[in-house]
Amino acid sequence: MNFIDQNWESVWKDYYFKKKREPKGQADIVELMIMLNLDQCKS
């Protein structure tokens, strides 16, 4: 989660352009952000 927190602007843009549907809630947004940035989140 630190990666997402520290790179919020780029993560948000990445999410916004890659989302396939409208989110059902905040957890849905966070889950997709983590999936899109999984490699960076692990390190």
C-alpha cells in the first residue's frame, strides 16, 4: 500500500484509463489499484 500512497497521482491515472467498468465502491477501486500495481506493492 505504500507504493500506492507514494505514487497516488500516477496510480489514479493508470486506474482511470484501465478500468473496465464503473466501481461498485471504494473497496472495488482499491482492489483494482492493487491488482494493477501488484509487482510494485510486493517490493
